[in-house]
Amino acid sequence: MSALGDLLAFQRDTSALGQIAGRLGWDQETMMPEGASAQRAEEMAALESVLHARRSDPRIGEWLAQIETPTDPIAAAHLREITRSYERAVKIPARLAAELARVTSIAQGEWAAARAADDFAAFVPRLSEIVALKREEAAALAEEGSAYDALLQDYEPGASAAELEAMFGALRPRLVALRAAILDAPQPALPELGQFDEAAQLALAQELAQVFGYDLNRGRIDTAVHPFSSGSGADVRITTRTDPADPFNCLYSTLHEVGHAVYEQNVDPDLGLSILGQGASMGVHESQSRLFENQLGRSRAFCSWLHGRMQARFGAALPGGAEDFYRLINQVHPGCIRTEADELHYNLHVLMRFDLERALIAGDLAVADLDGAWNERFASDFGVQVPRSSLGCLQDVHWSVGLFGYFPTYTIGNLYAGCLFAALQQDLPDLDGELAQGNPGPALAWLREKVQCHGAAQEPRALIEAATGMPPSAEPLLAYLEAKFSDLYGL
Amino acid sequence: MSALGDLLAFQRDTSALGQIAGRLGWDQETMMPEGASAQRAEEMAALESVLHARRSDPRIGEWLAQIETPTDPIAAAHLREITRSYERAVKIPARLAAELARVTSIAQGEWAAARAADDFAAFVPRLSEIVALKREEAAALAEEGSAYDALLQDYEPGASAAELEAMFGALRPRLVALRAAILDAPQPALPELGQFDEAAQLALAQELAQVFGYDLNRGRIDTAVHPFSSGSGADVRITTRTDPADPFNCLYSTLHEVGHAVYEQNVDPDLGLSILGQGASMGVHESQSRLFENQLGRSRAFCSWLHGRMQARFGAALPGGAEDFYRLINQVHPGCIRTEADELHYNLHVLMRFDLERALIAGDLAVADLDGAWNERFASDFGVQVPRSSLGCLQDVHWSVGLFGYFPTYTIGNLYAGCLFAALQQDLPDLDGELAQGNPGPALAWLREKVQCHGAAQEPRALIEAATGMPPSAEPLLAYLEAKFSDLYGL
């Protein structure tokens, strides 16, 4: 075999082993007996160590050195991504990788305990240790460049904090102004909800998933504490959860995860089990899940159809008409918790995390001062005092497991979703007519062709630019939010 | 670290990866979406190739060469089993291992198709290829020794065909005579069964599993096409199946798998994720599952308790008294299918497979002649003509996936169960009194202490000899079967 053939065959096995790690993660959250967690941690560590050794295998360097730049764009994309992964892996000393794995594994339990006890101070020493290790990792990865940008590459290849700052900077003042105007406006009277049978919620979630193109022959839906999507190619599974008092949590978190899962299912099968056989970045991934959940799923047109389906399944538990339903699921209310935020507040949650984590990585903010800095910023953007740390800087698991550079991808996803939706509306003039019939099919086909089928063959920014015909910016998202919520609140 | 420490740490990761392979196998039979099977085959192949490379890693040879024979018996046992695994792995050329994996993977589907079509001739070419590859593998493993014995070591370390022949030779004539006498005797009138709710079957199966010590905090029960047990240590899962017309299939296959699973759960946790942290052999494993299912589960004493539980759950679907129930689930009837056989016929099924597969591996029987040889032997031992190949030599999957040397471990398990049960009855004079109360606890504690906790630290034969105080033989099983069935059929 040629060096390229050898390299791709080697990478194929690495990708297959990566899929196995994903399947174990799914099992852990859905099926694994409780008493198995310590043993599972060892099994996962053994697999991660195999994966790390493969990603930094010196043969990859030798193959790369032998291969001439290919003319075929897909071969070039394979090489680009394999090179990125290899260069990253060899920069991290094995000792640091092992220490980060060990410390973040211990920290998960400590974070959960600190959150349960509302005791930020108790978590400061461990979080300080994690920040120190991540700064060391960032320095190793960045060499002469920006430490934060180096971390960002793991989730959003090609992005830089400077570029994000520009886009996010355009977003924040107009979002803050819009939320202030909405909260000053007269609030609509909303229907009082009854109780919603949980089995019926799951049945409707499954119906919605199929309406949105999720192929259950290559996936499955289970319940778990947190909704998530897992896997690529022919085995992409999602989870959801139910609450008898709140059917929308189940339905819209299902739609969100279906957005992630359908993206993975729609990647060109020719890219399957390769480094390109998955979504292009966390940001592009989030753009698909947000489009499914918000731009399509929370649109007035689709809500009119969904309202009928809900009435058929739940009857009197859901009083009011389709317009009440639309207002209810698009209600704007400032809350402390990111994962419960509406479309408008969500980005404000993310933007403050982006600023705070950059300060932590730069060394400009001490972990001990994080709680105070969080609460001050929250009061300024949301007009609300954070009552306790579990509703403040202890609410998210991300930092405790070492995910720095991850948060901004949520807003990148929303920005990309804004750009894609504007282009999609241009190309599909009868979108609302189709959605009102419960048919997102034309929109799904557009997303499949423009974004999803390409997997990671194109870099994120280039992919969005090619799909929309313009460079990504905050403007389409802002225009969409301002129009939608001005209409809803009669501004 | 010392060479011993390095070797054990390396083996620990290999064992952890082996557990992952087991979990994927479980997933495939219980949870995996249908469309994922081709991708899963690639994922498994990637993991198997990692495992093969680790088992034959040259560093193992170097570590073994540096280590002086340890005085600690557990350390010595680790070395014994690691040496066995390493020497086996390095004897098999990579080309042969890959070819066997490829051919047996194709053969599974072809076997299923041939069985469905009752067309043995269609399967002859592929099975001939498999036998040729297994003969090549056996020759590589055996070097100067017996080819069949070399294959046997994979499932029953330390066993030899000559020793088995002696034990099995004592078994066959007395079993054939006993079955003839029973079938000539007047047959008892048995109650006509109704229909049994499948959810209630599963609930009773779960109750039985817990009565027999299965820890659901470190396991779980799902339904699958075939009942099986999977995993070691803190994550040991079982499957079962239901048939509304036959609740005993569900209950007794659950008890059987619980025997396997409880064995794994009871291995000393200090041996967890090591090469010793699992059952000692397939034969010892089968002894535990057979004891749970037969000697304990089908005893008159336990049946009197179980009959009450079944009446409580199923009422009129189960007419007759406890003695009728006992006779029903111990009914002797010659049938063509091994997995449906009673305690008495089961070993006759196995013995003929043992003789036939030895002839295939020795080259004394051509695959093309297997069907005829099977039917002739079956007529002689069972007094029944095999009507078609799906009820004859195509019924079991084993040979089509290359499992030669596996069948005899079923009867080794029965022989070991006979020896253990005789010793257990001696030590626990009130066994029947406890079983009649639905309490196998004292018997479970005896098995745990004498057999299960040791894992693979002792070799199978030595383990049974230490537990029972005598060398294994066919006599205790024969005495048990002759006493039980003479009583049942008034011989």
C-alpha cells in the first residue's frame, strides 16, 4: 500500500475505536448498572490510552512526510484533519494528559457535591488546579500564539477569540436592549398547563424525531438524566427526558438532539469511519440543533401544526389555541440557568462565560474571584441578582471537566444558524406553508445538501460561507430575533 | 516499576479492553439499531486487532524473561495465565488469525441461511474451509502434541481428549440405558398449561434471579433472541426471552444465566480486571449454571416453593399441585435439539458432538459426510431419526464460527456440577429444607467460598478437586441422575 493508503487505514481503525468510546459513554448514561462506575472508569481510561497512543503514533509523522500534497480535495481534507490531530497529540506531554484526565475525573464528583451544597469556596482549590493544568496545556499547544485560541481549536477549528469578539460584540448590546424592551412591555396572558402523560410525551417525541428525518434504523431514543446525542454514521443515538408538568422540555430537547443526530446520519457514507465522517465543528453542530429546535421547531408555522398534534395526544391538559401555544413556548424570561434559557437570553449566558473563561486562561481572573465576577456580570446583563452559586458559576459541568473554549461554540452555533436560516428562507419561499403542514422536508433537504453531507471535509467557516454565499456575521441572527420577538411582544 | 508490576499493569489494560469487547457484544444483541451492524463489525474488528496486538506484544516475552518465579501463589497464577495467553497468541500467524476472523464472520450468515433452507450441502464448502483453517491453527498451537487437545485449551485449560474420553465413556452407556428404561416405563399424566403473561414471566424471572444472589446493582436483565451472560466483575449482564405458552423456558434459562453471572460477580474483587478476574474455564462456568438451573432449580424441594410463586403470579394457567409441577419440568423426552434437552439427554447430545468434531479435526471425517454420520449416531443414542438438517448437524452455530473444542465443556460442566453437588449435600444436610423455603442461600455461600471467589487463580481440575476433596469423575452425576429419574419414573 501507499503511504496515504496506510495512513487512511490506520486512521480508520482509530475512528472505529473512537466510535466505541462514544458507545460506552452512551451506555454509561443509559444502561450501565450503578455499581459498575469505578470499573467503567478504568475501562474508559484503557481505551483512551490506546486512542492517545494511536493519535500520537510516530508512524503518522512518517507517513505524512512521505505523502505529496494530493490534488483530490477529499484526500487533502483527510490530510488536513489528520495533521491537525497528530500535531495536537504530540504537543501534549503524556504526563500532562494523564494528569488532566485524573484531575478532571476526580473533579466531576467534587463539582457535583459543591453544587449540591452551594459551596463555591469548597471547589476553588480543585478548579484552580484544573485552570493551571489547562493553562499549561494551552501553552504547550499554542507555542508562540494565543493560549485561549489554542484551546478553542479543539472545538472550533480555525476560530480565534479576536474574530469571535467582533461578532459577539455586535450581538451583546442589541440583545441586552431587546430583552429590556420586552420585559418593560405588557406580558401576554398565557394558558395554565395541566399534567402530561410521560409515555405520551415520549411517543410524540418519537413522532417529531421521525418528522425531522431521524432514521431509527440507524439510531434509538432512550431516557437519561441529560439529553444528548452520541455516535456517527450508522449508529447515532439520542436521549431525552420527561417531566409531567412540562412537556416542552421533552419535545424541544428531543428536537435539539435530533438536529445533532440527523447531521451525523446525513454525512456522506463514503466518509464513514474516517476523520471526516462527523460534523465539521461544535459550532456547526450546534447550528443544526438550534435550527431544528428554534428557527424551525419554534416557528409560528410549525407550532400551528404541533399544537394540533399535542391536542390530539393531551387534550385538556393544553388549553388555548395555536397562537397561545406559540407565545407560551417562546416566552422570554430572565432566569439564572443557561440550559433553561429562551432564544434571546441564551446567548447572553454564553457571552459572559466566554469573557470569564478567557480571563481565567489569561491569568487575569483568579478562580477565587470567579463567583463575584460572575454575579456582577449577570446583574449587569440580566438585571437579576444570582441568589446562590448553584444558580451561578457552579451550574455548568464544563469547566470542572476541563472544557475551556467550548462555551463560545454554542453562540457560534446560533450565529451560523442565523446565517443558514436567512439563506434557507431565500431559497425556499414556501417554507412556512410546508412547516404549517408539519413538513420540514424541504428545509431538511436544503441543510443536508448545503451542510450535513460534507461532514468535516470543509472547514467550518468556509462551509457556512459556501452554504450561505456570505461570510458569517451576527446580523442575520439579530434580525431574526428582533423581528420575531418584536412581533411577539408588540414592540 | 518492577517487570512484574509492568506486566500486570499492561495486562490490566488488556483485560479492561476485553471487557469493552464484551459490552459491545451485549449491545449488539440487545440495543444496537439494526442498520448499524456493518459499522459495528468494523468497530469490533478494530478492537480485536488492538487486543491481538497486545496479547502477542513482544514486551510480554521480555517481562516474563526477567521475572523470577514468585512464591506468592496469586502472582504465580497471574504468570501462569499470562504465559498461556502469550504463548498461544504468538504461535498463531497474523495472516491465519485474520483469515479465520474473516471466514467465520461470513460463515455466520451462510450457516443461518443453510439452516433456514435445511440445505446442508450448501454449507459444505464453507464449513470445509473452516475445518481446514482450524486444523492449521491446531497444528500451529499443538506443535508436536495433539491437535484437538490444543484447541480444547482455549476453553478448558489442562484438559485432554483422552481424559475426557475416559469420563464420557463411563457416562454414555448408563445414560443410554437409563433413557431406554424411562421411555419404556408408564408415562405420568401431566397438567395442560394455559397462557402466561410475558411481563409477569419477566417479573418472576427477576425475583428468581435475586433469590439466587444476582446483584442488580452490578448487572441488568434484558430480553434478547438468545439468553446469554456477559461481562465480569462489577458489570455482568444477562438476557432472557419469553414465550406465552412456555414460562419454564424464561425461568430456567434465566436461572442458567444467573449461575454464570453470579459466578462472575462473586470472583474476589482483588482479582478484578486481571487475567484471573473471571471464571476458571468454560467447564467450571457451566457447572455453576447447571447447578443453579438443575440440581438446585429443578429439585423437588425448590419446585415446591416455586410452584407457590407461580400460582400466585399465574393462577389458573398452571393447574395441578407441586408434585405435578416437579414432574412437568423434569419430563424426559428424546428431542433433536440440544438446547431444549432434559438433564438426561443433554449429555448424549454433547457426547456425539465431541466424537464428531474430533473426527473432523483429525481428518477422519470429511465435512461432506458429517450429516450422515450425525444422523446415524443420533438414531443409535436417541432411538430417533433426524428428519432434517436444521434439527441435525445444522442446529448449532458453534462450528460455523470456528468453535471446535467447545462442546465438551458443556458435559465437563455437568460432571463438575455432579461432583460439587455431592460435596455440597454432604456439607449442608438441611439443603432441601432451605430450598423448600425458597432459600438457596447456604448453597450459594458454599459455591461462592469453594469455587466462585477464586476466579481463575486455580486451574479447573485442581479447583474442583479442592472443592470436593476428590478427583472429578462421572460417578456423582450418574448417581444423581439415576436416583432422580428412577424416582420420577418409578423404575
